[in-house]
Amino acid sequence: MYIPKSRIESNLFSSGDLVVASTGEVYYGPYFKTFQGTLYSGKEPNDGQNILLEEFPEESSDYPGVIDYRFTPSNSTYSNLVNASRDFSPQLPIPFTPQPTQGNYQTGEITRFFAKKLNENVYYEVENIRVSTNPMYVVFSIQWLISGEESHVKTTNQKTVELYMREFPIPAFNQFLKNDYLKFWKPS
């Protein structure tokens, strides 16, 4: 197929958000977009066989724009074997930033809740442990110091994070926190 380079957007990459139009199979890899909005596999025209692609058709009704991966073509066999219901959708974590109260500062700590996707190092800080029913996430909480002597708060929070990283399957948790062990801290 010949399409002038000025009429395509090339070197795009699908991380599973596109499917092969003819089979519905999830597509991972390079693709390009024509000026008409049509999607094809390959970095550009004539990069191997250019297969027609389309955007992933299924979305969760509870969270618009979020794909329910339990029923993608590659996962549907498993979902059918375990009788997964399309009517029940496990709750997804909703990012949340705690707002410590004056009472929290008087006691010197808050409880922070986190959800980590089991098969990826993807973390969310959440409001509470309400996503614990979702088997795709491990949910945990930590006590976080927010007042006291600065060096003590920083050291204690850092050691708490390091302990959790050793004891639980939460690698790179410190990177998610951006090593900010004084988050929410105020001098007392």
C-alpha cells in the first residue's frame, strides 16, 4: 500500500489497546495511523504485512475508558472456565490523596492505604481497603508519621517502607512514593 509519509502518523506502539480487525485478537506492537484515522500494523506502510487494526471494543461501564481485561480474546477462555460474570466487575482502585486533620497531627500519624496490581509494579494510594475484593490487587496499609522531629519522622517512615518491601510482594514501592518520607509532615 502506498500512502505519502505526510499523510500518516508513524512509529506508534500498542500495549494491548488495539485488536486485529479480522480476528479480534489483541495486538501488541508498532502501528501507524492514516490521515483517515485507519490503523495498521507496522511502523509505516510497507513495513511487512500491514494488518488492519481497530481500537479495543469492550469498556467497563463503571469506569468509562477502562477495559475489562477478563473478557479480552486472550483471557476469555479462562474467564469462561471460572464462570466469571460480566455483571460483576471487581472494583478498581480509585486514586486518593489523604488530607490529615488537626487531630491526626496531634496523634502524630495517619494510616495510608495502597493497592498494587499483582502482575505489575503499578501502585495506587486509595481511600480505604474497599478494593480488597478485587483479586487483581494486593491491598495493604501502613502507619505513617506526620509530626515530630523531622529526622525521626523521615527515618521511621523510610524504615517502615523498607520493612514492607522485604516482607510483602511490593517491589519498587519506595519509587512509587518518590522516596518522600516527609509527605504530610509538619513540625510539631
